[in-house]
Amino acid sequence: MTLDYIIHLANYSDGVLYVLAGLFVIAVAVIIDRMWYLRRAILRGSSIVRRMAAMGRVNEDDLTTLRDYAGRMPEALLLDTALNHMHDTNHASMNSRMDEAIMLVAPRLDRRMWVLDTIVTLAPLLGLFGTIIGMFHAFSVLATPGHAPAEVTGGVADALVATACGIFIAMIGLATFNMLQNQVRLIIHQLETIRTMVLNRTDGAPVVPHAGSRPAIRTAVAA
């Protein structure tokens, strides 16, 4: 497939293929941006959960260390909130503040996801629109004397390329959109887990050590 033929296909749909190409570039940019950010957030959150699971209790220094490790990831705001309210006498107030932090973080997780969702819906419709325009060009050949009907068949084939491109973009976008949505749900679950672990380790009640750090129990057998 030569460049001239690609330009011919794009012009045959009155430029719709150019628009589809632009949508594809935007979709790829959003996918890369969200995959990079969400993947880092998941790895950072998993590490924080593992570190806290190994702690029987957490103090201000522990939370500060975890906060520094979180960096600019979503877990940072949650740990900041825990640090600011860990000395509150009303433990329910700390729980409420951390719930608020999770709600504030949530919109950052699916930022620009609406763009991908829109492209998934728009691309097939735009491709169909380009095909309809191409059909007009294909059948207009019949009204011109001296053109064989075989030219209509070739024109229809060229017109269908727009629909194929639109469906292809939608398939790529839909698969990645669902994957990213699943990652967002996982991060929200990690944030809720971290909140619960912080509350359980700062409420003044004894905490059973994690299985990985449980001390050995020795038994004595009477002689």
C-alpha cells in the first residue's frame, strides 16, 4: 500500500480518514498516559500495603516514611490526612477525613478517561459517515457516460475502508478502556485497604502481627 493510495482513500471519504487518524493518535496518547500513571500507582500502593501489613503498630515516624515513599501517587494525600489527624481523640473523625481524601483522589485516577470513552463511541460512527460519503462518490460514476460498472465495485471497496478503520479504533479503545477501569477499581480498593490498616494500627488496640512476622511460640514439655 503506497502513500499515494492512502491519500486517495482519505480523500475518497472527504477527509474522514484524516479525522480518524487524529482520533487514533489522541487515543494512543491517553492510553499511554493512563497506563503509565495507574501502573505506578498500583505498584506503589501494593508496596505500602505490604509494608503496613508487617507492622503491628504505626506511629508518626512510620507514617512519615510511608508518605515520603508515596511521592506524588494517590496514596500520598491519604497518608497526609492520616498524619494530620492521627492524634485526634475522636477516631471516627479520622476515619471520615480519610474517606474524604479517597473521594478527592478518585477523580484524578480516571482523568481524561472520558476522552477514550468518547473516541470508542465516535470512531465507528465517523467511519460509517466516511463510508456513506464514499458511496456517494462510487455511485456517482454511474451517472457519468463512459465509465464501467466495475469502477463502482472498486469505489465501494475504497469507501468501506473508513468503516473498518473506525471499528478498529473502537476495538482498541474499548479493550484498553475496560482494562484501565479495572486498574482504577484496584487502586480505590488499595486506598480503602490502607485507610483500614492505618485506623487499625493507630486506635490504641492490640494488633495481631501479620503471618509473615508472627513470633515463634515455644512450648515446654514437663519432664
